[in-house]
Amino acid sequence: MVDRWLTPGLCALSVLAIFAACLLGSTAMPIERVFQAFIGGADEADRLVVWTIRLPRALAAFLTGAALGISGAALQGLLRNPLAEPGVLGVSASASLTATSALYFGLVAFNPWVLPFAAITGALIATALLAFAATRTQSVVTLILIGVGLSSFSGALMSLLMNLAPNPFSLADMINWMLGSVANRSFDEIGLALPFIGGGVALLLATRRGLSALTLGEEAASGVGLNLQHQRIWTVLGAGLATGGSVALAGAIGFVGIVAPHVIRPFVKHDPARSLVPSALLAGLILVIADIFVRILPSTNELKLGVVAALIGAPAFVWIAMQRRAGHD
């Protein structure tokens, strides 16, 4: 019964959260004025606030969370490890590296679209490397180790770029990107990231049956006709595209890709295939609510969404790891 209402319920909650994000901010707007802005009957100032500032920001937060949530659920199913998430394969770090490189070399001064394009390029490069590795190895552990190495190397290069930053302004821009935020996002930026997020999600949904088969173990899954190599390639590629799109849209945001699938898993009887869509919806919902909190919190400087996500997700990650360890003891 819970399973049947899970996805519709999360859809409804997500719509309500996005609507609430249009209501709330540094200055709250009455419900009737937001409704009027949606249907075009409000004054120009209200329409500007809703359609140019608050709605794109809420949608960017939701899409970012959804991409990370479904990628986390798919990778956890592929690697059969509840601690897996998009960052574990180094795609997030690689996308952040190319974005910070564009900031370091001042390429963004020529065109602001260089930054999201650089992030997507980094994600695609990392995804290509991982897909190539998936064709060369039969070991999931080896794939994880390659991803960890890629993530560590990208992190080291990002630290080097920050250490060599030519001026405080470049350093501040790089740090802001690494902290993650959906502030000042527009529909144009959403439109740029959406094909990559949508393509990644489509690939992950297309491979969901293989994820269910993998719960039997690799040998049993292979015995029922699953091509393990193809499953790894398409799952990694889908997660890479979705994650790259999310980093291009919001910068580096961690942990939501771990937490959302873990919360959803008991409600779908631990079936990775059935957890994909609910995990995407829950992760999107979490980031929309977190961003509302970021905007209404009274502070001199607005907190970054990635910071709030880490403050929530890091303790949850530790708890998940402890639960996993307790289950093995």
C-alpha cells in the first residue's frame, strides 16, 4: 500500500514545496499574489519575483536533487553498496575541476556560459574514462577504486588551483562554485543542463531491470541473461550525464545522493529498480526545502546550499555507515 502511494505522494509534496519556495524568501508573498503571478494577473514586480527569481531557483534545486538522487540509487544498485553516490566515481569532482579551471584562467569573462559548459565537459570526460574502465574490468571493486582515485586527483588539482589563485576574486568565485548554490539561476541555465540531466535519467531508467537482477549477485544475474559489462557502462554513463548536468546547474552538492535512496529503500522492498524514481523525487524535495531554509534564515551572508546539504547529509551518512556495520557484526 505504501509503495503504491509513494511516488504520487512525493510528486504532490514536491509541487507543494516548489510553490512554497515561490511564497517564501527574504520577503514573504501572500498566496493570492503568487497565484496571480502564475496566471499573469499580478503586477510586473510580482511576476518578476516569481518567474525570474524564485521559480527558476526552486526548479534548479529540484532538478539538481533529482539528478543526484536517481544517480545515487542507480549506483547503489550497480555496486550493491548503500554508501555509493555520484561523488564516489569522481564525476562530481571532475565536473567541479573543469568549472574551477574556467574560473582560474578567466575564461568566464568572455562568456558566462563557459562555466556550465566546462562543468558538463568535465563530467563527460570522467564518464568516458569510467565507461572505458568498465569495458576493461569485470570487478566492481576496481571500478570503485578508479572512481576514488579520479575524485582524489581532481580534488588535489582543485586545491592547487585555489592555492595559485591570481587574486582574491578568482579564489572567492572558485570557493562559491565548490560550495554549491542555486542562487540567481535562470530558465536559460536550466535549459542548458536539462538535456544532460534528462538524458542521464533516461539511460538509468532504461537499465533499471538489470539493477533488479543484480540483487541476486553477479553470477546469478549473468545466468538469467544480463550483460554485466553493458549494465555497468550504461549505468555509469547515465549517472555521469545526470551528475554533470547537476554540477553545471548548482555546483558541487554532496550526500543527498546517499541519503534519499537509503530512506526510500525499505518502502520498495529494497528493489533498486523501484527506488529510482522515488529517490529522485525525495532528493529533489530535500534540496528545495533546504534552499527555502537558506533563503529565510536571517544572516548577513546567505548560506550555500551545498553547505546545508552537507550539514544534513554528513551525519546521515555516518548513521548509515554505522547501521551497515552493525548489520554485519
